[in-house]
Amino acid sequence: MGSVLLITGRPGVGKTTLIRQVAEALGDRAGGFYTEEIRGPQGRLGFRLVTLDGRAAPFAHVDWVGRVPYRVGRYGVDVEVLDRLGVAAIREALAGKEVVLVDEIGKMELFSRAFREALEAVVASPRPLIATILRSPHPWADAFKRRPGVELWELIPAQREALLARTLLWIQRVRSSA
């Protein structure tokens, strides 16, 4: 069974930035995806899913409400994009990378059964998983946080800079004990 490091924290604290820094530090040894904001003159319009190998597509958008079956807040969520790109990136990382990175395990992503199954496959494997996860209560996410082998760290601004080094040390520790 793999080791799991989950990073939580309030929105905007730097969880995605941390995942991107870890991905940069690991280079080709990591696979998975992150999400980034889609911004316009009126502020945040949605989110784009970006795989670590460079594929990208919009995943949620304010203009999609009523056009797609899922919604979180003011965003319509296209779960098919997650299944096509994000789940595929997790499976590819599981098959051929040392570490699986996921940003994020959130309300939008948890609509996808394939996404939840892909995470379960990583946990059942020897591959380490580093993922950001929503802080607010959610039945599936709360159970995932309580699984054996899971470490849950909260990212706060005061320790944002130190967390990258701490995360890289965590990877070294779990890889050397495997």
C-alpha cells in the first residue's frame, strides 16, 4: 500500500502552488495534474485542469451553469474533462512515475466516480500520492483523510515556504522505506 500525503488549508493559501513546486522539483519522476484559475476582467470565471505532461482543458466555468449536469457554487462542472484528462493522468502516473500528484480532491472532482476509483487504485499501489484536499466536510473526503497510511498537513501562510522542503523530505523518506 502506498503512502499518502494530503495538504489542506483555506482557499488561496498556496496549495496549488505547492503542488506545482513539487512537480517542478521532481520533473519526469512525477505525474498527475493540477487546476488553475481562469480569470477575466470581472475576476475568476472558472478552472482549467492541467496535466503535468502539458495537456489542458477548462473544467469548470460560470458560463456552463445549466449546460452541464454538475454545479458547485456559481460554476458548472464538466466531469468528462476530469475523466478524460485528470483520471488518465493519474492512471499514467500510477503506471510509470515514482510519485502521483493531484490538485485537488475537491467538491468538483468528487462528482466523478472514475476519479475516486483512480485515487483508490493509487492508495492500493506502492506509489506515493501527494494531493491537496478540501478542508470543508465531505463524506468521501473525510473518510479518505482517515485511511491508514495517510498524513494530513494543513498549509498556513507562516509555514508556506518551509512546506516545499518538508514535502520533498517526506518523498525521500517514503521512497527509501518502500
